[in-house]
Amino acid sequence: MRPLKDQAILITGAGRGIGKRLALGFATEGARVGLLARSQAELDLAKLEIEYAGGAALRIRADVRDYDQMSAAVERMRSVYGGVDALIANAAIQGPIGPLVDLKPRAWAETIETNLLGVMHVCRAALPHMIEKRRGKIIVLGGGGAASARPRFSAYAASKAAVVRFVETLAEEVQDYNVQVNCMAPGESYTHMVDEILHAGERAGAKEIEEFLLVKAKLACERFRLP
């Protein structure tokens, strides 16, 4: 029995990293996946990989910072798959790295626009249909800084802390409609964000560099099954 078979799942930030891995996993279990990202090339590759594995995927090129684009994405899911049974709000950016006094305010604001407002936009677009059907699941990915201070990553940390409280609040608002909203910490994963931290060097701080070098080494050992 495959409980995810024919379930329509929309995943933001699905062109690479954790979002793409989730999409591949859901599709392997029989779900019909909506791949949402800004890069057409990444969407094309993700769709090819899913279809090669025998899954079904729909490409949706859109920017989570634009609410109208999120509304259009949900409508496309409705027209092709009949709706959105589950939403995975994964899209996020690292944002500027370094002490706040050295950062550009615009780059800081762009992080909030993507990581917080982007989550709000796609939830707002998907919720009316879930409420109408009286069923649905939303999973929002958290990140470093959500539960404790993260020096030199103020924009990312602030955005993820805000996302956690947003999810907690939204979950209470919609619980009577049988819509579940949860926040999930992805844990150790090697993505492009890890490379961004390593490339930042001293701007990221010695603690972060050491931590993510260990993550990179650990995951490499697991991948190649080294002792």
C-alpha cells in the first residue's frame, strides 16, 4: 500500500537541494509533485529525474516573493492535479553573511521577503482550497537560528525564528478545518548553502566554518561508506 499515491504535493524551492530531494522521494512513493522554483533549467532537470524514476511532476516557474505568482501556481495545480493535498514550503535563501554593521540593508530585507513573506504567500494561496475541502497538510522547513542566536547570520536567523512563530500561529487558526501546519528542522544536509558558508570564510565565523566542514565530511563519508 502506498499512502502517498496520487496525492498532489506542491513543493517550493524544488529545483535543487532539500526541495529536490523531497520531490524525488514523494514522487517515488506515487505522489504527483508540483515543482516550484525560479530556475527553469533546475526545474527541467528535476522533472527529468523524477520521470526517469517513473514518477509524475509538473514544472512551475515562479517566485515566492510574488503572491500573484503563488496564486497562479495553486490554480495550475488545481487544473492539472485537482488541487493541493499537501504543501511543502521549502524555498529559502541564505542571505548576507557577516556582522550586521557590514551588511547591506537591502540584502537583509530580501532574505525576509523570501524566507518569511514567501512562506506566507504560498500558505495564503493554498489555504482557501484546503479549508474548503476540510483537509490538507502544510510543512514549512525551519533552519539554523530558529531556536537560538546565530551571530553573523542575522537575516537568516531572524527569518527562520519568525517562520516558526508564524507556523505555530497559523496551525491554531486552521486546526478546526482539519488542516495541519507544522515546522520541520531539516537537520544536517549538504546543499549549496553549505558551500556559501564555506566560501564566506572569516565572515561566517570560525564556529560556523568548523561545524559545516564537519557536516560536509560526515555526509561525504556516509555517501561513499567510508569508515
